[in-house]
Amino acid sequence: MFDTGNTGFMLVATSLVMLMTPGLAFFYGGLVGRKNVLTIMIQSFVSMGVTTIVWWAVGYSLCF
């Protein structure tokens, strides 16, 4: 019923986005002042968590 190629592509794309998030946290952390680095990095990781929950709740059913 499921196409293995499409499922594999979605898994690879999702994992690459999840790997990109810590890099963005460090990038954005380097752009702000010294006192705000931890706040910006935590916001990046929290946004990854929220995105994961939204993907699980809504995006997966739209794709499959």
C-alpha cells in the first residue's frame, strides 16, 4: 500500500531537517550578544520540538 521510495524520501528529508536544527542554533547563537546565546539556542531546540509534534499530529496524515 505504501510506496517505499516516497516513505524513504520523507524519512531522509525529515532526518536532515532534524540534523540542521542544532546547526541553526549555533548560527543564531553567534549572531546575538553574549548574554542571549543560551536563550536563542533553547528557542531553536524548542521550535524543533514543536515542529516535531505538529508534524506527527498534522503533517504525517497529510503526506500519507
